Amino acid sequence: MGRQIQMLALAGSAGLLLGALAFEYIGGMAPCPLCIWQRWPHVVALLGAGALVLPTLPFALIGAGGAATSGGIGVYHTGVERGWWEGPASCAAGNVSGLTPEELLAQILEAPVVRCDEVPWEMLGLSMASWNAVASFGIAALWLLSLRLR
């Protein structure tokens, strides 16, 4: 039973990554920097696949840690979207006071296309970042459950 749950957790991380890529490349929704940050821990979580052939504990913990990290970033991103706190500097154009027109133009041209504090898509009142957090914490729980059942 533990192995099947690990496979479900792996499929969850893979599904979230594929879904994000589908929204980007098929749906035309470019990701913001925080969206990209949420993807990398799932890549790490996929290293948990080693638990299917090697000793379970280290790989299952890697899978759980990666999924939980993505969930944490998703919570942070949700807070940025809702205006609860500011996002990183890479998500905004920055301060424009005191800039010459040339400096302002350069800053505009270098600014990211997609802002982290805007919600491009939501379902049932939750943004993609929020859904990622919910799913990621669920995947982390699956990894931990798999340890208990082995």
C-alpha cells in the first residue's frame, strides 16, 4: 500500500508540473517569478521516485520536503496576490521617483511582463498559487503517509 501511495504522490507532483506547463504553453499564461519558484520544489519531489527502488525513508522525505516547500511558496504567493504582504523585487517594476526619462524607459523595458500580485486565473475563489499550495500540502501528506504504511 505504501508503494501505491508513493506513486500517487509522484503522479501528483508530475501532474502539477504538467498542468503549469500546459497553462503556460497551451493556455498562453506566462508565469511570474513566484510561479516559477513553485515549480522547482516539485522537480525535487520527483526525486522521491528513488523510493520505489531504493530504501524508502530518504527519498520519501525528499518528496515530502519538495512538495511542502512548493506549498509554502504557494501560500507566500497567495499573500502577495491578496495584498497581505509585498512580493520580491523581481515581481514589480520598483521605485520610479527621481529617474530621468531614459532611466525610466530602461526600467520599463526591463520590468517583468507578468506581475506576482495579479491573479490571472482562479477557480472557486482560489488562484493558481492557492490551488498549488493545497495540492502540494496534500502531496506532502501522501509522502508521509507512505512512510507510515511501509
